[in-house]
Amino acid sequence: GNVHYYDFVLKESNFTRLCSTKSMLTVDDSFPGPMIRAHKGDTVYVNVYNQGRYGVTIHWHGIKQPRNPWFDGPEYITQCPISPGTNFTYQVLLSSEEGTVWWHAHSDWTRSSVHGAFVILPAEGTTYPFPKPDGEQVIVFASWYKEDVETLMDEALRSGGLTTLSDAYTINGQPGDFYDCSNETTYRMSVDYGKTYLLRIVNSIMNTDMFVAIADHNLTVVGWDGSYIKPLEVSYIMITPGQTMDVLVTANQSPSYYYMLASPYFDGQADDFDKSITSAIFQYNGNYTPPSIPVYPRNIPGFYDVGAASFYTTKLRSLASPEHPVDVPLNVTTRMFITVSIGMMRCPNDSCSGPDGNRLASSLNNISFANPKLDILEAYYRHISGYYDTNFPDKPPHLFNFTSEDLLTDNVTISDQGTRVKVLNYNETVEITFQGTNVMNSGENHPMHLHGFRFYVVGTGVGNFDNVTDPLTYNLVDPPEANTVPIPKDGWATIRFVASNPGVWFMHCHFDRHMSWGMDTAFIVRNGNTEESTILPPPAYMPPCETDSLYGPR
Ligand code: C2O
Ligand code: CU
């Protein structure tokens, strides 16, 4: 493959949206940040200069980085933050991914303004598994906050409150026609009648899944999370934070202006979520009288439409063709059952401001994850003890009716804080069933994301997972591959992967609110006994663990 070099300059700059101006951290003064384009099999070097005020890291979301965890990026997991005034060069190895993935900051909540698309074209000499589109367009969804996000994060950690709602959602940086002071700058995509476009859609919104539709136009989904799927024709898509979708759309309607809308999906209880809608205009070129208002999509699902969300997700199938084969592991050697909850956390010495010295927290198997002061990869690689424990539980400590309305007893609502990871041997075949819970009536969809791998989503369902009947429904023939899977509210999802990537790999909910409340863990995959199954040597320079990101390890 070829080698590409990018420079990313991280610095604060002023942006005005919704009639108010604020300073925020961006890459190269752009929001969203610059797109990276390369071919499958290439290597990309990104030199990140931090000219901001606090330590930051960048993650290459959806890129496996085989044997190369040093450059994966999550702070305190594979590296310490890049201090202000210094730089760090990431080496990004493109192996099996093809389609659209993305990159984003992986420190505190800086991802809200530090993110961009990462387009991986077919390897030289190969082509798409669908007719070559006439044009391509990256569509990035993000959140806009009038306030400083780091202040909001601090509030969320202290109070656990919902002070973290965005003020707007954006499409390619613009809120669109339905927000104050925004309709002059609404993002417009101009199209020629009769042509087909590949939309490369990235959801970088901080805390909300989205439904997306273009009025009167069908969408054909052809890719998910950096691999191709069987073409699926739909009138809307559902996309969670962390997911990417490749979608074909043909401009085959009467020339006019059509709205592309993204509206939030939420399946929980709280009523105060941001229900606003962001818009762009899908605009035909040519001579015609434009409508006074663009055509509005008639069938975009509503805020609480659980059926529409799961209908969409369960329809995705991998391509499973000779060029894009599936290789679902059939003999599972490590099986994990992980509950995904929002509840309360016991704080050391009752030091938190919530009831009984507790605070709102998220957890996996009742463990609320805390970042260590030295990154786990460094501690593991250099055999430095005291920074993490290897006893992440394979099962939740209490078995109960996870989805009942009434999960309020202390032993299920209060989690313990810890840095507990799961160790896997090289090439183990892993199955994880994630079970959503309704602890404290806070059940909602959780987009679970795994670094270092693409996994097969072999099953998903509603209610409590039944380990006798539900496995009979698994799709082991053409399950889709992904790096982020929605665990439906009060439901479950099962994934499988082969632990063929030695290193340290983070796993977390991709709602940043839940991630910073502790809905995380990490896998350590041991080296195998060949050179090809051994972690690459560390680079000569890794950022030292001296300067923290703004809030540092928690
Ligand atoms: Cu897109 Cu750990 O993240
Ligand atoms: Cu979550």
C-alpha cells in the first residue's frame, strides 16, 4: 500500500452558531475536522500538534490497528494525553477495513468538536461491490453546545444530571433551517438529475441516536462500520453515535429542493432530551423554480419509535460474497454475559454529593470503570503493577429480572468503582451477550463500541436474554460486521469475534455521558507465540504520563 502524511493542528478557535460565539478546540480550525482519504492496505501517519490548553489524544475509530495498540488513542488506556505545546505522530495501519470510518479525540468530551471522516477506498486495482457512484459526499452529524463542553462534563460528573443536552445537532457543521440564526448557512448538497451518490455518513453526536431520511428518496445502505453489507433499500436509516453508514441515493425525483433530516431517537424515560431536528438540503442542479420550502420527509420515525429503530438494525446483513467472505467463529472458547446499566456508584469514603455519598454512574457487570493514572497498555507491556486488576467479571454478580420496572434494591443499583479488565489469550473465540437493564428505570439504548476489532452481530432481541432459546435464533451465516452495536432498551445483543489482535483494547458505550460515568472496560489480548501474533514494539516516543487532560484520570 501507499503511505500518506497528514498534519493535524489542534487549537482553540472561535465559532458562531445559533447567534452565539464561543471558542472551542478544533483540528485545523475546521468543524467538522479534515477528512482523511486512503486506500485499503495503506499506512497513514498523522502528526498531531497540540496547541490547545490541555492534554488530548486522537482515536482512529473502526480501524483495527493490527498489533499496533500504541497508536489506538483512548487516553489512559493505550497512551497518556499529548501535552499542550508538544506533538505525537500516530501510525494508522489500514488492513481489512473498507468504506467509511472516522477519527475523533478520545479525551474527556473534546470529541464534540474534534472529529472527522476517514474514507477508506477499495485497494488499488479493486472496486466497490456495487456500481461505481457518480459522486461521493461525506455527511457528519455532530452536537453543538453553546457552553464549553468541558464545563458541561464537569457538571455531569458531579451531579449526574442531564445538564448535558446539546443546543443543536449539526450536519457538516451546520444546524440547519429549524434553529435560530441558522438558515443562511444550512448545508446544501447539489445533485444532478439521474446521478447516483455515495453518502458516507458518520454519527459523531455525543449522546443521541438519529433517524435520517431524505424526502421522497429511497436510500440503499451498502456499508456499515467499514465493511460492506448486502444492499438494503429503506426510506430512513437509524445511526447511533460511533456508527458509520455508506448509503447510495439516486437523484431520480422531479428537480426541486428536498430536506435531508436527522431527528433524534431515544427510548428511555427522561422527557427533557433535545428533540430538535437538524436539516440539510438535497438540491437538484438545473433550471426550475425552487419551492418556497424544501419537500419535507413524510415518514421519518419519531422520537420514541422503538419499533422503527430495531426494524432497521435487524435488517443489516453482511455481504458474504467470495470477495467479502464471512468467517463467524463457531466454537466459542470465552463466553461473557455483560449487563449494561445506569445506576448509582459507591464513592470512596462517601465523598460524592449524591444521596448517601453516592453519585449517578454507569457500569458493566456492576463495575463502574475508572481510568488509571498510567495507561493500561504501558503498565501491561512493562509489567508495572498497581494500575489495573484483571478480574473483570464474566457475569453480573446478581442474577435477576434485568428488565423489570422495579430494580431498586441496593445490591443491584449501586456499582463498585474499579479499573478491572478482561484478559484473553491470543486467538480465543469470544462471545459476548450484552444485556440492557432497567435499573432505576433508566433503561435505554446503548451503542457499545469495541476498539481493535470488527465483531459479528449474531443476534439481538427484546427482554431478558434466554440462554436456551435465544442462541437458536443466532445468524451464523451472514451476520453483519460492526464496531458499534446498539443494545436495545431492555433487550440484548450478542457479538462474536476472534481475539486475533494482541494489545489493549477499550470497550465502552459511545454515548459520552455514559462513557464518562463508567460504562467501560478493556480487553488485554496476550501475544501468541509467533512474531505475527506479537505486539509491535512501542515507538521511540510516547507522551509521558505527566500532563493530564483537563479532568485527568477518574
Ligand atoms: Cu469512537 Cu472509544 O471510540
Ligand atoms: Cu450508554
